[in-house]
Amino acid sequence: MLKRWINLPELGWYSGDVHTHHPLNKEQFRQYAMQLTKAEDLHLMNVLQMGDRSAVYFQPQGYGEKYHISEKDFCVVTGQEEPRSEYGHIIGLNIDTLARDTARYNYYDLVFDRLHQNPETLVGFAHFAYGGEGVIPGLAMYAPTGAIDFLELMQNTKINTADYYEYLNLGFRFSAAYGSDFPWGSTVGDGRVFVYTGKDFSAGKWFAGLKAGHSFVSNGPALFLEADHKIAGSELVKSANERTQVTIRALSSHAIGTIERIELHGSNGLIAKKKNIHKKEELGLTLNYPVKNSQWITAMVYCSNGAIAHTSPIYFVVDGQSTYNRIKGPGIIGKLTKILLKTRAAETGKPVPDTGILRRIDQAIGWYEQLLQKN
């Protein structure tokens, strides 16, 4: 008999997967999705209709709350993975209509605007975890729109903290999410994103929590980050050199993976780490941390079998300044500008260059240049 090693819903944390595929246009398909969700103890499964320029796949009955499949505190919700092109795969969560424009397919900002007409909809980039499917040039181009709510930070066994930290150091705030890409990438339940909703679960609260960054991704252990008792995703306004109490708490059953170490990362790199010398199932770290300037912090736990978890950031704002990193920012901007210039050269070399894409690339480069000049 299966035995629960931890009850995260009792603590207000509910699991989800932002990226699965299955048709939902027949009752037996809908029942299958719900049974799979319950079997994996996954509280919110986002089933995405997928599209390309020529067709759509995995069609649902419809979009919006009317078409949610709910049973107690389990819910299946229709979303979209579209557009899908050389500029990345876009995920729309909690949508009330399909945003699809084949005539202007690569102009993602138009899709963002359409999706965000519903303030409860979330927009994110898929496959960020392994930098695949065009996400590298696409995110560099479209991050400056300010319309991105989350990134698929973890997918299966992959996690991409290097690029994540670079975008955080430019002042962007992207929630950490997990997507299995079932049935291609992995099995539903192999990993998940945990979102804080409080003791009472609803799909609406879950999406609001993810949008706010109250999340951690995991393929095994549980991980909690707090600063002055505020959870991941929170913003704390501080005076220069004011101290804050930062705590990390990681838990993992030995059957899940023995904790090896926990780490606290921030704008300028590794802040602190602690090894699990005594091989306990719980490991904590508390710091009286001085906040010298505006910055972000995030936590990570590593297990001996390779299982990991990572939180969304907590943000500190000092003197009204952004969390842009003045030391690392110029180098990051240089890197993203090179990516965009390479993308521009590839587009210019086509028999019929897309002037709309060229304009968007130039706008993005201009945005990064202005960010550099302001700081």
C-alpha cells in the first residue's frame, strides 16, 4: 500500500503540471484526464491544445471555467501551446478563448495581448528547462514586452538555472513552473510545480498563486523559502543594509531521495549552502541576511539520487530601485544582443525577410540598450 510521506495540501501547497496534451472533446477522454490526475495526486493538470501554422491538435470541448473538469480538490483545465515556431513555444494557462492568428503567426506580442485581455490568464515559455524549441532567441526577443508570467524552469530531469538567473538579474520576474510535456516528454507526475493557495484549493487560487510566484518546482523533495516569514514570490521593501531573516527548509523521504545539500542563491551568486552530514530527512538553514541593495534570492535542494527542487525568487526592493544587477547586467545584455543579432542575420538572409520580425528584434535590442543606459 502506498503511504504518503508528506501532506503538502495541509500546508497550503497544491501540485500541478503546466504542460500536458490529450484530447478532451469526448467524455471518455475527459474522464481519462481526471482519473490520471487523481492517480498521480496532481491537483491541477493543464491540458494544452497544441497548434502550428497549418492545424490544431488535442482539441478540447471548449475554454474557460465552464469546461473545467473538477472533482473535490482535483481539476483539469484547458490551455494552449501556441504559437510554436523557431521563436519558441508559448503556453497560455487559464484561457477563456484560443489566441491563434495564422496570418501573423510569429508576432507573439499580439498573442500575449489577446491572452492578457483576461487578467486571470498566464503566459509562459515552454521548454526553457533545456533551452530547446527556439526558446533562447524567442525569449530574448519577447521578454521586453513584459507579458511573460512564468517559465518552464524544470522539465523532467532538466533545470535551467543559468539562464533563469540572468533574466532575474535584468530585473525580470518570472515564476518557476514545471511541465512534463506528456505524452512526449515524460509521464504525468514525474515532477510538478507546487503552488501556495492556502488551505482552500480552487483553480482560480492556484493560477493566482503561480502568477504571484508562490511556487517551487520539484521531481522529489519539498522546499520552502521565506524572508521575514514571507514566501517565494513576495516583494519586501527594505532600507539599505537592513537585515532580514531568511530561512530554507527542505524535506525528503529516503525513498524519494536523501537530501545532499541546500543552497541559497542571489543576484551575485551563491550566498550560503549547508550539507546534510547526518543524512536527515529534513534540513534547514537560517540567515540574518543584510540587504545592501535591490536584489533577489532563491533556494535549491539537491538529493543524492539526482532529485532536485527550486523555488521562485523573493525580491528585495531598496530605495525604489529595480532588481537589475549593475555588475552582471551589461554582460548579460551583451549576450542577449548577440543572440538577437544572429537571429536578425538569419531572418535577413531569407528570400523574403519578415519585416515584422526584424522590427521586433530591433525593438528588443533598443529596449536592452535603454536598460543599460538607465543603469
